[in-house]
Amino acid sequence: MRAAAAAACREYMEETGGNNIDVMWAAALEAAPAQSVSHEVEVIVRDANATYRAAPKATPAAEAAGLKGISTTCTMGSRQAVIALLKKSTRPLDVTGAQITAMLPEAGDRYGVSRFHVIVNEEPRK
């Protein structure tokens, strides 16, 4: 980051004869290493005659993971429905590295409802 800021400073100095801290700061931020962003969401899967419909529990975490208003269906099982849902996210999620854990049912859950706790990271920016 320091090398990028110094190079931007040198280039700006050669072009304008002066310096600008904003140019240095922008170059340093651009060179910053990508930070891993992790999302924890709850996904609810409903089984209706071997067709599995997955949707996130409506929470701020689901919105941050790019899953707000998204649902999906598949016929390959509840875990596959969760994976299909993650693939539809508006965020670049690392679906292959997602941790998907079955949860206990909550009071009032109907027959055929499964809940999953999902931890998934965003793919680093390039």
C-alpha cells in the first residue's frame, strides 16, 4: 500500500509539480488486500412432494448476503436447494466453501420444513 501511494505521489508530482493527499490515499486503498467477508444466514426449506423450495429467513444478514427476496426450487434434496439458493445471490459468494448445518425445528414448524444455518464467504474482489 505504501509503495502504491509513493508511486502515485511521484507520478502526480511529475505531472503537476505539486502533491495531493487524495491521490496518495486512493492509490493506497486500491492496493489494499481484499478482506474476507463472511455471511451467516438461516435458510428455510419446504419439502412438497419431493420438490424443495429454499428461501432465506428475512433478516438483515440475508439482505447483506444478497439473498433478499430470492427463493429457488429443486428436486435433488434440501441441501441442494440451499446450494442453489446461494448460487442465485446478488453477491459473489463462495458456494463451494459454504458451511451448511441442519438446525432443530422451531415451535410451529410444519411437517416437511427444514432449517439450515449457513456460513458463506464472499469471493475476494479482483
